[in-house]
Amino acid sequence: MQFRPSVLLAAVLATSMFAQAALADQLDDIKKKGEIVIGVLGTDEPNSFVDPKTREIVGYEVDIGNAIAKKLGVKPVFKQLAVAARIPELQQGRVDILAASLTHNKEREAQIDFSLTTFVTGQKVLVKTSSGITDLPQLGGKKVLTVKGGTQEPNIRKAVPNVDVVTFETTQQAFLALQQGKGVGYVNDEASLINDHAKLGAAKKDYAILPQNISVEPLALGLKKGEKGLKTLVDGVLRDLESSGDANKLFVKWYGPETKLQFEKRSFKIDSDQI
């Protein structure tokens, strides 16, 4: 069969356009649309939460997201997600990155990529003092509350094999359930527990955080698999925050001595992958 020149030209152009589309990556798409959609929890103070005065989402991870958007020269759009919905929303392209108190672990590496570690915390258990529980093994056979879809449930089951775990859609629902007597303990990251404990006011004396860590959690930003351009840019922003001293300023702003959490100093740097 003999092809006319016009048909051949059309075929070449179509092939060229297909090749260009195949080479286009998420970083290009973000720049073209002029915004980056960042998935956050919006319920995990001080990482991301709704400011009661402004009704805007603010926090440590929000500030990191803003720094990434600034580097890209695009508008940051923050989308609240449930803990269990974080990875599916990223995989399905409904958010561009996750800044959502996301633990970087080997299991999740099969699903998504991660940035450099942005925070390191430990998971602990907040208990009612009236329960008489002062040590992790005493939680055996008892009802413990936590959020659905996070690492909290498998970690507490590993630490206390015969514990009875009840999960909720958000950490705040689990925390409220503890106050309502629906369990003897509530599992979350230490920083979040300290923050929640402080919110109890006069009732604070009726609760205590058990001293033992059930795990050490390196948190990172979540990225779609194989998006090397975006990962390079994000990691570059994080390294710049660290080298400029701005990373430590963010830590002090949200976690430091003048906050409810009153952390004296950072125990980590944003310069590596710490899993």
C-alpha cells in the first residue's frame, strides 16, 4: 500500500505528540495548571489544623507545603483527607502530594514514593489515670482507641498482642471516645497526644501519657510513584529549608518552648531518609 505525503505527515505529527505527552510529567502538569493540590489531615495539630479564628488550615506541614508552592511559583490548594484516604487520593491523582502526618515505612514504599524525612516522632498511649494503667503490658485485654488506616493500630497490636483495638475515622473522634469512657487508652503520635492532653484543661490531671514508645515514626511527604522531577524539586526545597535555618524556625514555631507542646529542641534534621 502506498501512503500519500499528507497521510505520512499526519502520522509523524501524531507520533511526535504522543512522545511529548509520554515525556510530560507531574511537575509540568502542576506548573501548567498554576496550582499544587496538597492533601492534609486538617485535624492533627500542629501539623495541619483549622485555625479557629481565621478558619484557614495552618500548621507545620502546611508551611512546608507553602514553601514548595512558592518554589514552583504556583498557588497552594490544601485538601482535607481522612487518614485511610491519603494514599488512594494520591494514587488516583486527586492530590499532587501528601503533607498529612504520613509515616514512611517499607510497606508503603510499594505504593508511593516519599520525600526526605520532615519530622520524627514516637507513638505512645494516653490513658485515664482511673484505669490504674501505668505500663503497656497492662493494656492486654483492654479496649484501646485510635484512628483507622494509620500505623497506630498495627503498632499497638505488635506492642500488646492481646489488646482490643477500636478505630475511628479521625484522631479527634478517637480522643473524644476516650473521654466518653469507650476505652482505657488512646494511641497517637507523641506530639499529638501532648497537644490533646493540653486541651483537657482542668481534666488534664485525670489522664497520663505512658512513658514507653510503641514505635518511632519518621514522617515524610507522599509522592506518586516514579515522579522523579517532582521528588527532586520537593527534596531540594526541604534541603534548602534545613540549610537556611528555616526548618528549625518552623519547628520552634509549631513545636517549641513557647507552644503547648514545649519541645526544647529538635532531635532530627531534614537531610536524609530515616526509615
